Amino acid sequence: MALNALDRHLALAGFMGAGKSTLAPLVAERLGRRSVDVDDELGVDIPTLFAQGEDAFRAVEEPRTCELLAASDPAVLALGGGSIKSAPIRTALRERAFTVVLDVDVDEAWERVKASDRPLAQDEVSFRRLNDERQPMYGGVADATAVDAIRALFPGGTITGCPKFRCMQIIAELEGHGRGAYTGSLGYLTRDGRLDMNILIRTMTLSGERVSFHAGAGIVADSDPQRELQETRAKARGLLAALGALP
């Protein structure tokens, strides 16, 4: 697995209709990189070449994909859906890229591509069968998925401090117990690409007949301990009032 993506290509992998070609230029713009749609770089009419058989298409796709991955200037690449079947391409991805798999519900994928001229999207039954066959391959090349991105984002940096990972270690050492849901996140990620997340701060947890909640304040270099304590108590007071538990 690629542990550092800064000097590597960012390769977007996934089944037909996952949104690789749509997302690649948007991500590339954010990163200040070149966007490369591998299908556009093949220099052939894909339906015409596919008419000669899938092997004829893969024979063109494999060397060109490896060539693009060998380039020294990191880019954002939208890979062909079946390119991960190639052992040389999988090797190039391990050595030269950070690979993110875009997962999409097969129903949504079919809706996106069913009216296209994609050679492998002309029959729904075959399309669904092919999706099932390829999913383990995508998992095999993935350095990250959408779920990994969520794990990296939460808890929020305004809560943990920076550098996040080391700060979280220090917080765990100082506090000595887990925070549960507090300062974590609640939300949803759907397989058609919808996402909505939050940060759980003023939140109560019900376990059996027991209700619990946390309150805290952000500590910075010039924090005054007494004022931070007052802020923490003020935040807790609102939750206690909601429960009718103020002294």
C-alpha cells in the first residue's frame, strides 16, 4: 500500500459509471495537477477496437496505461474500468500511484451508462455480472476508499490540533479513556455518492436508562485554565437545562 501520496500519481479506479472521468479534472484542479483520462489517451475508437474482441482493446490499453503511470510528473488519472485486470498495470499502480477506488451502487452505475456506446454496457445482466466479478479486483488495488477519507477527516482538526495523529495520541494519554461519540461524527454516505457528515459536540448518548454527555473547551498556547473551565461548565449547563437537571 502506498503510504505517501504526495509524490505519486493519484489513480482513480472503479467500475463503469463510478464517476472517474467526471471527478478526475475536479480533483486535479484542486491539487494543481494534470488530469488524464486514460481512455482519451489511447488514440483509438474504443467501440471499433472492441469489435475485434476485448483482448485487442486490452493490448492497446495496457502499455499506454503503464506509460502514463511511468511519467515523473504526478497527475490525476482516471483508469479504465477493466484495466486492473492487467498484472503490469497493477504493478505500476503499486509502484507509482496512490489508488483510490470509487465505489458506486450497481443500480446507479447502470443508470449512468445504459444509454452510452460502451461495449460492455449493452446488456444489463452481463453488466451486473461483470461488476460482481471485478469488485474483488478493485479491493486488491485500493490504497483508499471513501470510508478511508472519512476516517482521515474525523475527528476534526479544530478538535484534535495539529499534527492530528500525534495530538490524538497525546490526548488519549492525558484523558485515559475514550470519548465515545463525542467529537466524532454522525452522518451518511450512500452508494450513489451523497454524503452528509457532522461533528458531534452537544450530543447526548442514551444507554439503557443512563444518559451521558461530554463538554470541553479548545486549549491553545495562551489559554487561561480558569476561563477554559468556565467555558466548559457553560456548555454543559445548556445540556443539563435541557434535561431539567440544573441544580
